Amino acid sequence: MATTTTSSSNLRSLIYEVTADGKPSLQVLDQLLLPADKVYVNVPNIQTTWSVIQKMQIRGTFVQKGVSYVMDDGRSVALSSKE
């Protein structure tokens, strides 16, 4: 799982974007590392989607909403990567 670190003070739990080539991309803030480190986990496939949910890297007050967003966005990324 690739990770990227950010120094931004404006954190988002999920970053879902459509790239220039039209493919979706999803990054999830690894909430297990907060507040010491601000690391985003790249979620390129359904296996990583499940791993992020299983390890509880996405959690908090709105955990059910966060998990459903990760599942939906992760599925979108996985489906777009199928040839």
C-alpha cells in the first residue's frame, strides 16, 4: 500500500478525485497514526479497500458513513481499473 504524507493543517478523511485520464482515485487518511503523523493511504483496488476498513484506518464519530464512503469509492476505483 503506497502512502503519502501531507503537512497540511486542513485534513480530509477521504480524498476522492477523478484524474486527468478520467479514472477515479481514492486516498484515505490513516486515522490510526493521528495526531503524530498525517499519512494518506492510496486505495487502488478492492483488496486495499477491505484492508483499510478491517484495520480501522477510517474511523471516528461518523464511522458508518466513512466506511460506506470508502466502500463505494473503493469499488468505483476497482471497477475503473478493470480492462
